[in-house]
Amino acid sequence: MFRALRLGQCKGGDVIGKQLQENLPPHTAAILRVIDSSRGISSSSSNESSGKVLVAEVTDERVVDFTDVRKAFQTMSTGEILRGAVVYQFCSYKFLVDHSMGLFDFGKKYAHKALFEKIMKTSFYGHFATSDEPTEILKKASDLWKSGIGTSLAYSVEHDMSAQLDGESKYQEIFEETMTCITLAGKCDGETSVAIKLTAFLPPTVLFSFNELLDGMAEGPDVFDFDTIEKILSQLSEDEQRHISVMMERVERLAEHSSLQQVRLIVDAEHTYFQTAIRNIAIQLMKKFNQSESVVLNTIQNYLKRSRGDLLADLDLSRREGFHLGVKMVRGAYMDHERERAEEMSYEDPIHNTYEDTNNNYNENVYTLMQDMKLNGKIAMVIASHNEETVHIAMDNMAKLGLNTSKNDITFAQLMGMCDHITYSLSTANYRVYKYVPYGPVVEVLPYLHRRAQENQAVLGGRADMEKKVYLKELRRRVTEV
């Protein structure tokens, strides 16, 4: 496995030797304990014989308590707690969230650049992202690792179809910055990875054209065959072929550099009209760089109806060709846009009909990966979730299958500024967990901040209210104890 396990970061209830414990951060070493592997839960015999993929039933007894907010916020200043409460108050207003990008653009256009950036860094940017200064990024990673939490850095630049960049030089600049990001991640304390978005490395319209051609093919293993890809690319214009070729050269160099730095490279998911191409490119990278360990991970958006079929096909391909399958499991962050586009263009909504359907799909897919992991071990999985019930189900299923995050390549993850009570509780219970830490120039990170506002407002009528209550609870505790 990668650097975390080589360093001896053993979490999830495994007994480790003293020589490994010495490599753990003081906080984690102090709290290291054995979690009883018999805490698994039962399923009815009828379920076991049905042939349906099992997910663990939820019991009243919880291994990890997510209600201890004091633990989650122990490293935060009162000012940071107050900022979090204010940010989530904003996210609870649908009108403000719906128009947040417009508000950001207004401030960017009419406010002095220094003033606008200062306002953003003391509010949204400061809460959901970190500085683009290397020393501050290293400090953030170090602070997280003191609590046993890893870091996934992301130079948070992405583009959609309407993006107009200043020619090839901008893509080269982003590539060089990402190489620097990987080098920086290699210097960070603890387990680290770097997340990338492919639209940052070529014109989105070119990726869209490639995606359209791939979508026109029948699904099957041949879609990942080199000769097949060459034939598909030949249908693009010479300029489009050049962009694809340069982009592939760049991401292969990123993967190679990640391997040398013992840093994982996570290919983030984007809009559905890019996603077939992104999945194809991620699989190509895995076939080349994941022969002996999981260097590259692809992201599965479980709110998509097609996600289970894609996952099963990828599992089958990895088994037949013998490479390690790396998967980051997310729900998805483009729901509003996807549904609006489907309605405007009169095609079937690609998103599951209900939030419950998405949850069931997510839990079933995670369990499928766990089952395969128990059989062949050539899987790395990141369970990126802000849903407490999903995390509990995943932990229960790990216990049921005899898996843990020290022996098996499973990591939990949450975004910076979201669900700290889950992240810190998992770390305290000795589960491997990391924070996704985006950074970059303020103006480049605005689309990411807009999506965070949308996500917190949309899910179950608004995660923002729950997050706000958590921050206010800690704020009241600090005030009353003074």
C-alpha cells in the first residue's frame, strides 16, 4: 500500500507492533486501541439467501460517536468557529445560494482585487479552502496529521464548456502547478494524495467531443483497448487530436511523478457530458501505473443511474487484466446543473430519482467493492461521504467482512470545512481518514465554492442547517465555559 501504511498508520482496529506505533503522530499513538472485531451485525437468513447484495443493518450500539463536537473542533479557534456558523447561515438561504456565483462575480468585478480576496479569505474561501502559499499548505497538512488525519490536496481549477482560456500557455501553467502540488504533497506529513480535474488540462469542448464519440460506442471492454481508442481519436480534427495527445502526456507525467513521490493521484469526476471520457482516461492510467499498487484512483458519482454498471464493468476489467482498481466513492456535486440540462435538452435525467435511491446505490456499491477486496485485495477505495449513516453502515460492513483500514486499502474522507465532527471522530477511533484540501487563486476557486454552497443547501433540504447547529453548539459551549 501507499505511504500511510508504509509509515505505519494503522487504523480501524488492527493490533500493531511497537515499532510501527513509533511512527504514528503523538495524538494517534496515544489513542491507539483495539476495536473488537466481533462488533459485526446480523442479517436475516432470508436476505442472505436472496442473492441481493447485503448491506449491514444498523444497530443501536455505535462504535464511533459523531455527537462529540468538542472533539471535532478542539484544534479550531473561536474565530474559525464563528466563521463556520456565518458561512453555513448563508448556505441555508436558497436565494443566496442560487445566486452565489453571481454575487461572487459582482464582487470580483466591482470591488478592489485585494479587498475582494480579503473578504473571501475571511469567509467562504477561508472555510472551504486553504492558502495557495506552500508554507501555509504544509502547516495545514501538519496540523491535520497531528490529529491523525491525512491530506488530499487539489489545485482547484476546473472549466466548463463556456470557459475561454488564454491559449495553450494556461493549460501548461496549470500542469506545472499540479506537478508542484504533487511535490508539495510528498513533503507533507502523513498520508497524502492529489486530486485533478481533466478539464484543467485541455479545452473542455475537445473533451466533450471525445466523450460524444465514446458514448456512441457499445459498452464493453473494447472501449478501453488502445487500438479502439486510436480509431475513435482519428475521427476528431487534427487540432482536437493534438489536444488529447498533449493532455494524455501531461496526466501520465503526473501519475509517474505521483508514484515517485508516494502520493496518490485521484481523477475527480465532472459533468456527465465529460464523464465517459474521464473514466476512459482514468482506466488507461490505471492499466499503466497500477500494476503493483494503486497509484491512480477514479471517482464514481453514485447519484448517477449508470454508476453501478460502470463500477461492475471496471471491476471485471481490472480482474481480467490484473491491474489494481482505485476508486473514490462520492455522491456527486453537479445535481442541479445535470437536472436542468436534462430538462432543457429533453433527455432522461441521469440522476437517481430520490436521495434514498442515491444512498442505497452508494451503500451497495461500497459493499460490492468490500466483497471484492476480501477476495483479491487489488482494490483501493476512498469512502468520501458526509452522511453519518453511510459511514456507520460502511464501518459495520467492514466488521462483518473482517476488513479494517490498516490491513485493507480503505480510507474515509470529507471535504475541508464540512463534517469535521465525522472526520475527527473517525481519526480518534483509529480509522484512516483524510480531508480534501483545495487551494489556488481566489478567483479560480470560486466555481468550487459555488458548488459547496449548492451542495450544502440541496441535500435533504439542506445540510447547512445541520452544520450551522454544530458550529453554534460549540460556540455556545465556549462562551458559557469562559
